[in-house]
Amino acid sequence: MRAVAVDTRSRMILELSTALVFLAGICCYAGVSHLHIGLSRPRDLTHTSFGILCLLIATSALITSMAQSAAWPSESPLFAALRGLVVVLFGMVFPWFTAVYTGVRSRALPAAIALVYGLSWLANFVAPALLLSEPNLGPAMGTPYTLGDPRLAGVGLHWAGHVLLFVHLYYACWEQYRRGERRRALALAGSAVPLLATTVANALVMVGLIDFIYTRNFGFMALVVLMSLTLCREIGRKSTQIQTVLDNVPAVIFMKDRWGRYLLVNRQFERLHGLGLEEVRGRTDTELFGAERGEQAQTLDRQVLESGQLTESEEVVQHDGHTRIYSSIRFPLTGSGGACYGLCGISTDMSERIAAAVALRQLASNMESLANRRTAELAAVNRELEAFTYSVSHDLRAPLTTINGYAELLLRDHARGLGPDGRRFAERIRDSALHMTRLIEDLLTLAKHIREPLHAQPVNLSELALTSVLRLQEATPQRYVEVVMPDVLPAYGDPRLLAIAIDNLLGNAWKYTAHTANPRVEIGLIHGQEERVFFVADNGAGFDPRKTQRLFQPFTRLHSAREFPGTGVGLSTAERIIRRHGGRIWANGKPGRGATFYFTLPEGPAQAPAPRPAEQRGASPAAQVEPILETERTGTG
């Protein structure tokens, strides 16, 4: 009866050994496949580490099968060392696969687990068959450990590694599940359940609680099969996602191997050529489109494969009876080792863009011709207008001079005979004639400044301003106006025209401070981030900010002529001079709080250095270049 039981167990061991060989082949195939996938992709550590695990499991299964079938004595020290080494390597690699698969960033626990397994294997050299010892796997099924067996103390370190391995596994799965990757987390956790169950069963066999063959290898096999299915499904899902993206890209996309055979095409390729992926896969351009076009495509492909660089080209394709122009790029496809295994091409239909560009160039040409014609017509009209202005102005001067002269004669020689009303009428005639004469002179000046060419050079605006101030002081010696300006205000422009602009701006400030108790005028410079801004500020009458746009219109005044006499041409002249220089001018002010006029001038070569704030003439050290008038303090400047 005893012999029958032994024979039955021996036959069962032999059958299990055969099953282990079969499963080892499956693991070996899976390992090679995943290694190939991982190594063919840059930085794909998931498939690489899993491929290594599969090969280790296949090795362990073969060793166990040989030992159980008595082809290799289980008591052999070499068998024990190899089996222990495989188990240790698995324990060292599996935590890293778990970390890569789940995305857990902490590397401390995988390193600790690897250290535990490494120490247990090294210690086995000191005490062979102690730390890694397990019950004999021979036909007699060995002798199980007992609770008082001294060998139990030796396997503690080895089994501590097993415990840490599963703790890390399910902790990583839980973290992955919390991040929202529930399907992947459950796949790994479920695949590890058979391995956990068989590991626990082995522990029960070792202590003699159950009487059965060791089953850990079958847990390994279940892990390999389930995780292989999971990873393959992920590859298929990602391939579907990539194909969906490619199919919805408006460009034509294709991939070929080194021999010009198509590997992949998208839906735009199918629409253009009427050929789907299954029809073109594994075939060349010559087989699909003929010798001429095939030779052209092969030439372009060879340039990419030989140079290893991206190339660009234009291709003409006939589609639905229309000629389409495609802009194509081709670039090599390389594996993780840098070897080129094919190429990818992306062709974008440029037909509509080219047609639009041609139409745009034609439109631009037409617009340029129209603009030239309009410019010529406008120049002719301006010349006629200038001639008319000069003609009218000169023709008006003579009668105005006559009117003014006779009015003066009446007031001088016949004042007594005119009476009070007659004298008043004669004075009105004389004043109106003088005002009209000034208007004509301002009109001629404005037209002259618009017509004359610019002679730009470095210029110091402070010198121009000083000349203007001296002239204003001579004209109104009874007035005292405080003038603040720096010694140097470097600018670039036509000195004669800029002098006229400065004269008009200062004359405007001088005039509108006539009724101010302590008149003050300041000219200076503000250094901005992108441009330099000059300013002329006063504390005079100011103006309504809602009427700012009217300031620079010819013959437009914001105050009555009785209060502040003038023709309304000075600011318009200054604005046109600044604009001719490529600058801009604007103003801020409030009624009764003064006004500040700002203007910019383009930067020019060889300008004088900007002055230091302390160099301002008549200013205290606290008076900087920025305006300090009440207009600026109240935020209206």
C-alpha cells in the first residue's frame, strides 16, 4: 500500500513536471516578445522589465521540472544555488516592474526589497541550504518543517523579502487606483492574486500544514499570462488611439520599412489614392502606382535613409481630375539603439494655400497699382491746391494791404471828421484787415512746412527753446515767466522745422499763462521704456480734456479771441512738423490747471548724451526731468 502511494505521487510529480515545461515555453515566448517590444521603443521600461521577469520565471520552471523528474537531483548544491538565484533575481526585478507600471515615484521600498533578496542570496554562500532551504522535492515529497525545527530560523530573511514584495505591490496598485488609473491597477492586483495564493500555499507545505507539491511556479505562470494579456490589450488600445488620431489629421501620413514597403497609412492616404491599409501593407510604390512614380518615391526615400535627416519636397498628384500640390516631409524611424528601421512621411495639401497666395499677390499688385495711381492723383491735386493757395493768398494780400492803408489814413488824417462811430468803424476795418493778413501768412507758412523736404541732423532742443524764450521775453518785456529746462535736450530732426514747432508750443504756453499770477513754463524729457517723450508744460488756462482732438485742427480755437488772441494755426503747424519727423504729439490739461503737450521724435545717430536731472536750468535738485506742474500732480498731464 505504501508503494502504491509513492508510485502515485511520483506519477503526479512527473505530470506536473511536464506541465511546468509547457508553461516555461509560454513564459519564454512572452519574455522574448515583451523584451523585443521594450527594446524597440525608447525608454519603455514596463515591457523590458516584464520581459526579464518572464524569462526568469521560465528558467525557474525548467529547473523545478528537471529536479522533480529526477533528471537533476534535488539535493544537488548547484540546483539549490541556481533555484535560489532565480528566486532572488525575480524578487529584485519585480518591485521595479511594479514601480514602473504603476508610476509610483518612491524608489526606497523597491531598493530595500532588492537589498533583502540580495543579502539572503549572499548569505546562502556562507550557510548553504539554510537561508533558501525548502523541503525536498524528490519522489518522497521530502520532510516538512516542524514548529520546533531549527531550520525555520534560517528562512526568515528570505520570506521577509516575499512579504515586502507583496506589500509594495498592493501599495503601488492602491496609489495607481487613487490617481484614476483603475483598470491598470486592478489588472496588476488581480494578476498577483494567484502568485500570492501559491506563495502562501508553499509556506503551509513547508511547515507541514498541508501535504502537496510546491505550487509557486503555477502562480508565476498565472501572473505572466494575465499581465501579458493586459499589456497586449494596452498596446492594442494605444494603437487604436494612434490610428484614430492619424485618421483625423488632415495631412496624408504613411510609414515604410527600409525596403519601401508600406507599414501604415491613414485615412487621408486612402481618400487620396483609393487604397486602404490592408491593400497597401507590405507593398511598394512601384507595385501600387507604377514604375515612374515608384522610382520618384524610392529616390526621395533613399535620401532620408542614407542621410538619416529630415527632407522636404513638393509632389504633384492627380486626384479626381484635378492637380494637387503637396508639401511633403520625410524623416527616419529609429529604434532604441539608434538603428534606422524605416521612415515616416507627412504630406500636406498646399493647393488651396498656393491658389490663395497667387490670388493675394495678384490683389496686392492691383492694390499697389491703384495706390500708385491714387498717390499720383493726390500729388497732382496737392500741387494744384498749393498753387491755388499761393495764388489766392498773394491775390488777397494786395487788397488787404490797400484796405489797411486807407483805414490808417482815415484814422490819422480824418479822425476828427469821422466822429466816434466813424473812428470805431475804421478801427474795426483796420483790425480785421490785419487779422486776415496774419491768417494768410499762417496759411502760407503751414503750406510751406508741409511741402519742404527734411534735413535731419542731431539737434539740441534746449538751444532752440532758449532762442524762442528770449524772443518772447523781448516781445513782452512787462511780463515775468519762470522757465525751467535742462541744458541739453538731445534730439534728431530738421533744426529749422523743429525750431518752428518749439516756438509754436512755447508761444502757446506763454500766451495762455498771461492771466496766471505766477506763470511757469517747463520743457523737458521723460525716458520711457520704448521711446523718449519731450514735453512743454505750463500752469496757465488749460483746456477742456473732452476737446483734446480739436487742439491740432487748423484755425480751431478753444478760447475766445478777446481773451487770448491768435489765429489757431500754431498748434496745427507744430503737429504737422512732428508728424513729418515720424513722431506723434498729444496733450493733457484741465481748465484753470494748466496744460502739458507731449511729443516724440525718432531716435537718430550721433545724438548728444541725455542730461543729468541736476543740470536743469533754474531747477532745484529735487526738480527732476518729469513735469512738476499742478497738471502732473493731479494726474491730468
